[in-house]
Amino acid sequence: MVNALASIITEGCMFGIMVLGVFITFRVLKFPDLTVDGSFPLGAAIMTSFIVSGYNPVLAIFIAFLAGLLAGMVTAVMHNELKIPNLLAGILTMIMLYSINLKILGASNVSLLNKKTILGNVFLFLKQFGLSREVSYALFFLLLIFFIKFLLDLFFRTDLGMTLGALGDNQQMVISQGVNPKVIKIIGVGLSNGLVAIAGSFNAQYQGFGDVGFGQGIIIAGLAAVMIGEFLIKSNKIFWLTFNVILGSIIFNAVMYGARTLTFVLPFITASDLKLVQVILVISCLVAIRIRSNLRKRSSKSGKP
């Protein structure tokens, strides 16, 4: 039971880094970005390549972040300068990244078996205190994601961060302040995919291999987690918004863990049905959000004199 809970927290926090990136584009910038499906395996490919080549995996995280940052910036530039719709720009970058990831890995799948990784070192250090592998990972990712959350909260309190937040709500106001919205979009989409690439780099270590298919449908998981987080603590403060995102990711992974468990209990549910469960969860969240919005409108109207 303890290991099961630790596994949920581990995956929830690890993917929560990716969800924070999705939150920046979809909720802060109002910029639907599908680059995520390419930048997630990009981080995994870079981490795997560095570890197999004997380089420092900590350096690989920094390089993965920069590569994800660049991928997001390419999407934003295509949208800004070439006037390509944001969804299509993200799809184009995602397709390009598939070929790039293949070149980085050198194969569609590369094993990290018996290789030194950050997570392996974390386990070796905490093992001496009697902690299991899953509990060690859970503690590490809890500390990591809340450190990233702390940095993001600080960023959104700066002038640049507040401008980025204002851009999604009122672009005209940002322009009236003499700020170029194109530059802000490039920074925001780049930052988002940088975080996604970091999550991908840790996922490669957690899974024990790098795969170009890691990013398939990852945006669905990110959106579902963001939407689940919207039902939690109600606040417009960035502290609670990012906190909700992390909780949403943990809850989503708990649901998926339950779905995976059902594959061992119910014969008509198989591992191939997990993507279906993800989509149903996203649709359910969208319907629930629409119902809640309609209820609020009715209650506000009834409250008028």
C-alpha cells in the first residue's frame, strides 16, 4: 500500500512538471500548444543520449531544458511571423521533433540498464535510511516539483511574469503598455516546453529507457490534470493556481493507477484501454466545467434585483 501511494506521488509529481508547462500555455497564455508531444520525448532523448555517452546527467537536464525552450520558441515564431495558427504550428514542430529525437537517440528505443542516473543515485543515498526505491523517488520528486513551483511563483511576481499573465487575458492592454506581445509569447511557450522537456528527461530515468514514442498523447494527460486542478482550491493567486496544478496531476495519476489496476481484475479492460480512459476523463472534466459555469451564471442572474 505504501509503495502504491509512493508510486502515485512519484508519477504525479514527475508528470506534474510537464503539467505546469501545459498550464502556462493553455491557461496563462491561452495558447493551445501541441509541441508538448514532441518536447517531452526530446528531453528523454537528450537525457538518454547523455547518460549512454557517459556525460553528467545533471548537465543533461540543463541541456534538455534549453532544447525544450528552443522547441517552444520555434512554435511561437512560426505563429507570430508566419501567421500559422497556433495549433498547426505546434503540430509542425512536434513532427519535426520526431525526426530530431530519432537522430539524438540513434534508435527508436535505447535502454539505460545498468547506467548511472540521478534517480539511481537518489535511491542509493536514501537506501541507507531504510527507504524503498518508490518511497525514495516520491520524496525526491516532491522536493523537486515544489522547488520548481517556488521558482515559477517568483517568476510570475516579476514584471515579465505579470505581463505574461496579462497577455492571455487582455492582449490589447499589454500592447498599450508598450510591450511587444510576440516576444512575450515566445518566452511563455519556450518556458512551457522547457519544463516539459525536464519532465521527459526524468521519465526516461524512471522508465529505464528512452523512447521516441514517450510523448504520444501526453498533452491529453496534461490537459486532464490542469482541468482537475481547476475544481480544487478557488483562488486567482499564482501560489494556489500552481498548487492546484500539482494536486491535479497527482489525482489524475491516481485515477490512471486505478485504471491500470482494473486491468488485472476485470478481463474486459486491457492496457490498450488506458488511452480511452484518459480521453473519457478529459471529456468528463470539460462537461463538468461547462455545467459549473452554467450554474454560476444562473445563480448570478437569480441574485440580481
